[in-house]
Amino acid sequence: MAPGNRPLSPHLQVYRPQITSLLSILHRITGVALVGGALIFTYWISSATYGPEVFAQAQSILGSWFGRLVLLGMTFALYYHLANGIRHMAWDVGWGYEMPKLRLTGWLVVLFSGGMTVLTFAAAYVVAGAK
């Protein structure tokens, strides 16, 4: 059989994005992002062992607008990966494969992640304001 006569698999451009495919891709991205977040956390914790000057520098980096934006993204990634992981465990026991449940649980994961991220940052703002 000549190589030119073989059927080709459809490319991503053929398919319309669905919530399930987008959430699957986002789950993988947040998993990788959490590795980066673990490295940032390790940097922050280990800076305390090198003295107050080094720790103050790490605090100033993470306390800057860019550092807070990264922490916001890490917080969302953590909650999203947690919620979607629970969703995957439900699939492992055979629950939630019907399309209406797939869509509903997908949106619940996104709403939970966003809501918990906002609540976490609001609580941190209140605690920081109390000091």
C-alpha cells in the first residue's frame, strides 16, 4: 500500500472545542503549572534559612503586583486541579459519563475554582488588613 493512500486522522482544526476537551487541556496545563508553583514555594521557604535579608527579598518579589498575579494563578490552578481530580475519581467509579452530567460537573469545577480563588484572596486581604 502506498503511503499517500492511507487515511489521515482528523486534525484539531476539524473539531469544534467542547467544554470536556477544554477542561482536559486545562487540567494538564494546571498540573504543569503546579510544578512551577512548588518550585516558587520551595524558593520562598528556603529563602528563610538564608537569613532575614534574603527572606525579605523573596517577600518583596512575591509581594509585588507580578508576584501576586502569579500567586493568584497558582491558587486557581490548585483549586481547579483538585476539583477536576475529584471529577476524574467519580469517572473512575463509573459516575458522570452522561453528557448532561459531563457539562454540569465541568461548569461546577470552573465555578468552584474561581469562587474558591476569590474567597482565598479575600480572606488573605482581610487577614493582612487586620495586622
